[in-house]
Amino acid sequence: MQRLINDPNLVVEDMLKGFVKAHPDLVTVTDNPRVLKYVGAPVPNKVGVVTGGGSGHKPAFIGYLGRNMVDAVAVGEVFSSPSAKAFYDAFKAADGGKGVACLYGNYAGDNMNVKMAIRMAAKDGIEVKTVVANDDVPSAPKTEREKRRGVAGEVLMWKVGGAKASSGASLDEVIAAAQKAIDNTRSIGVGLTPCTIPAVGHPNFTIEPGKMELGIGHHGEPGIQVTDLKSADEVAAMMVDTILPDLPFGKGDEVVALLSGLGATPVMELYIVYNKVEELLAAQGISVYKPYVGNFFTSLEMMGVTLTVMKLDAELKSLIDLDAESMGITQFKRA
Amino acid sequence: MSESFSSSEGRTIVLALIRAIQDNAAYLSDIDGAIGDGDHGINMNKGFTLAEKNLSGGPVALADALDGLGDTLLTDIGGSMGPLYGMFFQEMGGACRGEETITPQVFQAMLTAGLEAIQSLGDAKVGDKTLIDTLVPAREAFAASVGAGDDFATALQKMADAAERGKESTRDLVAKIGRASRLGERSRGHLDPGATSCWILLRALAEASRGLLGA
């Protein structure tokens, strides 16, 4: 393993210490070492926005703590759900008296731990409602959308949910906006290499040199097609062609297009892929209202990219436009 | 041979569960590597080893020892196994709280409470390639054995044997739930890691209990 770590069993602990030191203006520790919160949280009279998930996806999840973004995050082991207690403590850290919106991804462990954490919070009188992201198109057929995984579309769900909460909206309104965001969002990943959990020490799946896997999941879950490695333009076309018909997106739509690296792909190549993605969308009469290109949701050192497209309406546009300050997304309206 | 053991033997029982996971950590991760992400043994070992630190040195009631183990798993493990085994042990502990001795009837109530806790969290059924495939037949075998008039030690052995057969049955199943379900047909031919750890735990529980019965 060519990795910069100390004790492989303590990578999450070591990473959290460094993260807090690196972003003191944005995040701070809580009594639970597996919960970080936005320095301003809980924001009085604002719905708290919480997420959580396994580690290894930086900037997700703690990278989205910040102003007009996420208030508290439960942190799990690498690729493993945070504990119920961590989610519960995150709810408490985020609760400003108007309830908590827990916006997370569709994985068995996260579903169970969130469910238990909600039971714990109910005993304290904290109201928690959830939106479960399921934007990953190749992970299940459209007829079984409830089985699909949540991937990089979660970033847009947090952006929208965080912005809505900051507008003073009620818990139900925040949940409705976040649900609309994810319902309007579709994603797909392409993997070029496997990745290694440090404590395991070897990859637990393979992608042969010269091959690529279309539809791969964020933890190496198998995709829909293994092919010879294609050019950036061809990969862009395969991704666009898979996700556009699923919503479907069509002529006249305005969208957010988020292209994220999976960890080891050079950022330069993300722009090479994005160039073609934008061109293909434009050719179908779809205009990109807001692009995000960079490492937004990664999978350790996997090579590859994910493409996420969200169809916008007036409300989603205004929420996407709102200023945000976080490690993963910082944006300000031009004067 | 006795037909019950003292409920003050919590330390003996829970320590046996902890040792069983520690001894099999690498094996469980290897199994998980085939159809999961290879960390089942690592995470289980982390949680159970932490539970050992939290276990008091002296005699402790079985209810408290199981509750403590469950609490550590719930608080510190996460993943899918933290809540599943956490609730399993907490509810097993709840079912023997206040009992002075652990009789076959109390033990059966503990198994039932543990199973129901797991079923309240997820909707896995027998045949979905999960720890339910181990736990359901194990509980049934114990109840049937007690019902047929077997002694406690024999019923425990039959429980462990049924758990092993249940674990083995997952080899030919296609995962319907959890992370391995993403593999579909590719999950066939491999043991389910959760079903395997459940067998290891039930076997350790049976052996430790049989030891206390003098079997």
C-alpha cells in the first residue's frame, strides 16, 4: 500500500484531528469524537441539517459542514455507517429547536443506525425527519428506485436542504425541498481502478489494467458493464446516455451538472470529461445553469468519475444560488 | 449435570463471546472480502475488544453483561452489525433481567427477544442470506429440543448445530438484502459474513453455557 497513514486502524481518528485543525473557522468538535459540527451550530430557530456516513469519501461528509450547509455530521469507520449513537449525538448538536432534517444516503447500515437514532431522539423530544438519497441510476432498475444507492447527488441534496433551512423554513419545508432535489437528480459512476481500505490492506475488488467499470458504486459495488478503457469523450457519452433517459431530462431543461473525481483521477481529466458532458447536454437542448467540477465525493484512491445531473425549477435555482461556506463548496453571488 | 446456571456468570458468558470474535476476526474479514468490503472481522473485533475493557472485573449479572456488550456495539461499531448485534444482546439481557438462575425457559426467552430485536430493525427473512439464516433455525432447534424433553445441555448443542447448518445454507443463497445484495448472482457460492459471525457467537454461547452446566 502506497499510503500516507499511521496506524491503519486509526485513520479516521487521525484524519478528524487534522480536519478540525485545518478548518477552525468552519467546524468544531463535540463531546462525541465521532461527531463534528459547524461552528455556528445549533443555529437558534433554524431547522438543523444533519448527515453522516462512512469515511473515505472526502470532502463528504464533514466537508459540507458550514454556513447555509450542514450543521452536524456523524462519522463512521472507512466505508461503514456511523453508529446510532453518533447520529443521535449529531441530531442533538444540530437541534436549534425547530427539528432536524437528516439527509443521508441509501445504505443498509445507515438506514438502521438512523432509525435507531431517531427513536433515541424522540425520547428527548427532538423531531427528526429524513430524506434518503437514491440518485445512483445503475444500482437498481427505475421500477425499484427505492433500492438505489445514494452517491454524489447527496452533495446537491445538502446544498438545497441547507439553503432552505437557512431561509427560515419549517422542518416539513426543508424536507420537501431536499426530497425534490434528490427526486430531480440522477448520477452514475465510472471506475478505472479499485481502492483499498487501509485496515484491510488490499483491494477487495479488481478492475484489470486497460478496463473500466460503468456504473460502479462508491465502495466498489459492481456496475452494469465492464469494458475496455475508453476515451474521455466516449466515457462522457456513456454516462450522459445512461442517466438522461432515466428522469428523463429533455429539451429546455436547466440543470446543475456535478462532475466529481473518485479520488485518484487528476483534476485535469475532470475538465476533459466535463468539456464533453456540457457539449452533449447542449446538443440535447439542456443548459447547465450551474456546473461543479472537482473532487466532491470520492472513494479513497479509486480512479474514475461520477456524473450527477439535477433538473432545476425556480425554487431549486434560488437554493443552489444561495451563498455557502464549507470545505467542499464555497460560493458567493457575484456583486 | 445441572439444569440451570447462576445469572451471576455474566462475565464468563460475555468473555467467551468476546474471545470467539477476537479469535475469528481475520477469518470473518476474509469471508467478507469475497462479497463485502472485507472489514467485518475488523469492525466486530474493534467493538468486542472495547466491550472487554468496559466489562467489570468481578462477577456481573448476565443481564448487565449482555446489556453492556450491546451498548458498546451500538455506541461504537456502527455499520450494519453495530445496531443488529447491539440490539440483539441488549434485548437478550433484558429477557433475563431479575432472574436468579438461567433455565432453559429463560434462555429460550432470551433467544426470542434477541431475534425479535433484529427483526424490528430490518425486514430480512430466512433465505435472504443474512444472519437471520443462522438465528432463526438455531432458536427453533433450541425450542424444539426443550419441548421434546431434552436436557439444557443437549438443547444448547442442538442450537449450535442448527446455527452451523443455517450458516452453511447461506453459501448457496443469492443475497437479497444488505451490501452483498448489490452482487446478485455473484454472491452465490460464498458464506454470508453476518450469518457466519452469528454462528460463531451462538456456538460460543452454547459452549460457555454448557461449561457452566457441567456438560
